[in-house]
Amino acid sequence: MNRLVDMQEMLSQATTLEELQTFVEQLRSTYDLEHLVYHSVNSTGDQYAALTYDPKWAERYVEKDYARIDPVVQGCYRLFHPIDWKSLDWSTKTARSFMGEATQAGLGNQGFSVPIRGPSGQFALFSINHRCSDDTWATYTNERAADLLLISHYMNEKALQIEGNANRPAARALSPRERDTLTLLATGANRASIAESLNISESTLRVYIESARLKLGASNTTHAVALALSHGMIVV
């Protein structure tokens, strides 16, 4: 079994928020990261976080309400795609001062975040952090971003499931072709190879992907795969 499958299996067995914290700690070790954090805020302002930061830094972050000035939070709240932290605006004195304090608290110089939008206005952020050169980080994210993107959505679904989100619409059953398509996507296969494997055109493949996404109420393809995994519709 590969690393991604191992992590999916571990996450599928989590039944409490405490076990999600354990999962985050294991994920950090498995993917050799400095830090990792999952933070969710629902429409009423209730929050949940699983993270590996120093507790003193986490407490100070909340006490000072640093989410107001954190370029990662502010930038990702307006975005819908994964983002490397260095592409965000760190030019203000406030942002530079914040990062200086964060660095002293143990954060690395590199970061990558996945913004996630769930049901009824829920917003979550999944971030990884490390200390290395720009070239090393570029290689790392190129090789592992697909895994971490899928895990981030899968973790969000698991957190919502554990918290008993009552507003999530029931997922509609997938056709055999839709299940095959999402299963192959979950293994990391690209669309060209999936189309060849299923003996269909890439345009037909896009139809299956979009149909599955709509049935599952997913915001994008990765979210659809995560939902199918969390509902037990596909197995990798």
C-alpha cells in the first residue's frame, strides 16, 4: 500500500475529533513536514482546529486575533484553489511583523494551503509548512500536492461527519462508470490514462466526472473524490 492509501485508511477509522488530531500528527510525520494544520469555521462562527503548532503560538494567535492580518487566511478566503504562501502579499509592515513572530514560534519559511468551502457557509483551511530552500519546496509540492489536496478534502468531510453536520444533502448513487472514474482519479491517474483504461474519449470522461460531481454536491473534482471515499462509494 502506498502512503496516500495508508493515510486514507487511518482517516477512515477516525470517529472523534481527538482522533483527527492524532491523524494530523501522523500525517506530519508521514509526509516529513515541519507543521500541518486543519482549521474549520462554520456559518455560526464555531471553530475546530487540529494542528501541530506550539500550543503557546496557537494560543497567542487566537488571543491576538491574528486571523485578521494573516495573509494566508485573508488570501485563501478569497481564493478557491491551492496556494503557495510566497505568492501572497507579505509587503505590509503588519504582515512582515506577523511572519517574524511566527518564525520565532517555530514556523518554517515555506507554506502551502488549500481553501475548502463546505455546506452552509462552512470554510476550512488545510495548510502545510516546512523549512527548506525554494527549489526543494517546489520539488516537494510538485510531488505531493495531489496527495495532500485529496487528503485535505477527505479530512474536511470526516470532520463534518464527526460533528454531525445536519445540512449536508444526501449523496445520490453513482453509476458504475462514475465509480470507476473517481476510483482511478483517487489513485492519482491522469485523465488521459483513465480515458484509455476505460476505453472512452476524454470528453466522455469529463461528462462522467461532472455527473459524479453534481450527484455528490461537490465543489470540484477533488472534492468529489473525497466525498465518494468518505461515503464508501469507492475504495482505493
